[in-house]
Amino acid sequence: MDWKPDRNAKKAIYKQLADYIEKGIADGTLPPDKPLPSERYLAKELNINRSTVVAAYDELESNGLIQRNRGSGTTVSKDIWGITKKRIPSWSRYIEAGSFLPNLPVTQRIRKEMVEHKLINLASGELSEDLFPMESLREITSTRSFIGSLGYDHPQGNAILRDTITKHVKQYRRIETNPSSILITSGAQQALHLVVQCLLKPGDAVVIEDPSYHYNLPIFKSAGVKTYFLSTDQDGINPDELLALHKKHRIRMIFLNPAFQNPTGALLDNNRRKSILEISSEYGIPVVEDDPYSLTSFTGEEVSTLKSMDVNGNVLYISSLSKIVASGLRIGWIIGPKPVIERLSDAKQQIDFGHASFTQWIANDFLDSKEFHFHIINLVNQLQKRRDQIVTSLKYHLEEQVDFMIPQGGIHIWCKINKEVNEVQLLEESIKRGVIYVPGSTMGSKKGYVRFTFSRENEEFINEGIKRFAEALNNL
């Protein structure tokens, strides 16, 4: 056999072998009824384990491509293209060939563990159910009549909700806009996908914060976009780095999470905000502002959005109700120039024919009610208590073993581990002890960090979770 396995490839050798034989069958190199080498011979010829050949033949046999005949060996199936046998698609090939990339394996593992096992959850970036405004939402659904249509709604989202969001962002975020400049999306995640897929092309250069939530999103690679990183400190990114990157790589778009950034909790300095907007205006680079947390300030001070400071229309503003009301509502929005919103709206129509009218009705009634204001006050109070608890627990259980900045809002705390550790072993040891979190390397270029989210558990479980993490760390 004129083929050798690539031992440096990420694909398992048995899959490489199965793919090679399948290709030979498809192009006629290995015709029907042709004998294939025995498992023992092929293993010796390719210098691989016999079990590897067995696994490759097992896969080919399950797909109907080969036949194993006791006493006469293995042959290519006689009736691959006939009617007596039905071929099963080589799904592994299709999975690997798709242009839409999967999440990182560690991200998949974390989500699977959260679903399948009862763990103290310091990983999930959402609110616990006791922080949802359940009574207000129940009242809306049980006592108020649904006045919307159950047919397809306006391509940009329900007109009443967009009008309510116009008032909401003016009151709470100092953003002046109008309903025609708003697109309702299925949370901020869909908004981000639409921006990347519709406004960028393969080879375009963009910048993101390092560390950041965007770091582990495969959408940039799926779109063929090149990402460059801006280091983040307690005051956010440094505009000088942004300018240097643009001069070197011709940056096409800037992605920022300025308010209580995920994962560091940093609040972008006001002077840096002004500098970023000046760079954006001077060089014509759009800024995508992702704002899940600006209403969660623990100091009581109002947090300015970049969009509220944008006088030239350079900022695309993304926000949602996921981090401040309930993630299950799946209500987010993009605010931007009308032509951009229409372009994104056209793409969303191709995907889902517009947003669900029922959840838009619930979101509208809650945003338009006095209960929203009181809910935010209570939410911030509860999040601050949990923030205080995780700070206390980190200091008590880990003492000098970690360094961290105390966030003044948001739901995350970013910790540097002050000794060299194996991230995989630490996560596995923590899961064994019943606590889960997000390893820092999934969110940034530097190792030795972890992100704890304090919005998912109450104070008692936060303390227990940090205690278990400390035990895992000390056991390595």
C-alpha cells in the first residue's frame, strides 16, 4: 500500500487509514470485490498497531464499504452503489469538512459537565434562577393580554419593542437612537455572529481584548477573519497598542467589552474611551461595543457606554437582557446606522424569519414597567453580596496563592495562580471535587489564570466552591 500515516496530524491514525481506503474505493483504485490486506499484514506494513487497523476496518464496514468474510478475508463491498445495500454517509468527513467550527474541546467539556452532573457552578456566565424577576414575568404572562401577532413580525423585530428599547437606552445608557436603527436578535451572541458574517470577509483583520470572551469564539476563524490581541489592564485596553496594530495590519473592526469586561471585570478608562473613538474616527474603523453589564455597577455611579459618546456613528452597539433579566428570553439588540441594520436584518431573515413574537411581548412589557427599575436595584445588590463573598473566600482559602482585581460590576472575577500548574489536571481535580470554572487559557493568550463567575451560585455555595478549588490546587 503506497501510503503512510501522518503521525503529526491531529486526526487519529485509524481515521486517516479509513479515509484513505474510502477515497480509493470512491475513485476506483480499489474496485468492488478486490481483496484488502489482512489486519496483521497492514499493521506490519504501516508500522502501526493491529488495533488501529481493526478500528479503521470497523468504521468502513459500518458504512457499508467493505465486507469481512470469515475464512476469505476482507474485500471491498460488491454492491456499494446497488440497491441491496444502503450506504451510510461518512458523517465524520462531513463533520470535519464544515466551515462552521466547533467550540474548543475544553468549552464543550465544561458545558457537558454542567448539564450532566451536579457541580458547584462557577463557570456559567448567567444569572441563577433566584435572580430572575419571576413574579413580574409571571404577572405579564398570566394577567396581561398578548396583543402581538403570531405570524412573522417586522424583519427588524417588533415595532413596539424597538420603540421601548429606544426609550430604555436613552434613560439607562444615554444613547440617542430610533426604532429604525435597532435590530432585535436572539441574544448578543447572534448579534455578534451577524456582524462578523455580514460585515467582514475572509482575510480581514480585527482586534479583540486579551483576555476576553471573544478569544474562545470560533466564529472569527469560521469566517476566515484574522484576530489580533490588545492586552487589558485594570483600566481596559491601551489605545496606543490599537494604533500600532492598525498601522501594521490595517484593522477593519474593533471588538470591545468596555464595562466590567468579561473576564477581567475591568472598566475602560474614560480618557481611553475618548482616544479609541478618536482613532476610530480618524481611520474609519468601526467599533463593536458588547455591553452586557453596564447596568450592574456596584458603586452606584452611572457607567457611560461608548455609544453614548459616539457623535460620528462609528459604534455598533450590542446588548441584551440575558445578563440582567433572564437568559432564556433570548432578547438582544444591535443599534447602528440604518443601512447596516437593514443588511443585518436581511441576513437574520435568511436564518430564522425574524424573532419570536411571544418573547418580544414579554420583554417589551417588562422593560416598559416600573418593575424593571426595582429589579435592577435588587439584582445589583445581590450581585454585590456575591462579589463580596467570592473575594472573602479567595482571601481565606487561597491567601497568597492567587492575585485578582476586585470588580466594581459585572459577574466575573479573574484570578492569576501564583504557581505553575497544569490547567487540564487542575480542572479535572476540581471537577472530581464537585466544582467547575473556566480555565484562563480559553479566554486569553496567557496561562495560569482562571475565571470564576459569581452570579450562578449563592454565597454559601460560592464559599464551598472556592474551598474545593483550593483543595484541588493544593493537591497537585
